[in-house]
Amino acid sequence: LTTDGLTETRGADGTFYPVTERLTERVSLSSTELPRALYEDASAFAGERGQHDDVAILSVRRSPFR
């Protein structure tokens, strides 16, 4: 779950941050590592342009019932 601050992050060329693609690449991270990894990646994607909105990321993992 994320706020629009992540989904509306733009690169230097004006393209939006590819959330689905970047999330798929990081799906093996723990639920505590994933938010920071996405935030840092989005910041790098924005480059000198920087992020212009606040970003909140909540990661939830479902465990199978036993």
C-alpha cells in the first residue's frame, strides 16, 4: 500500500516511477526491508528532480494458516 507520493514520482524525462515493475523485482525482500528499498529506488529514479510529495509505504505479508 502506498500513497500517491510514490506512484507519482517522476524521472528526469517526466516518466512515472514504474511501481509494479520495481515491486516485482523486490518481492523477495522482507516486509520490513521492502518499504525502504522502494523509497530509495524511487528517490534514485527521481534523480536531481527530487520527489515533490510525501511518500508512505506499508508492506503486509500474509502467512498461510497452520
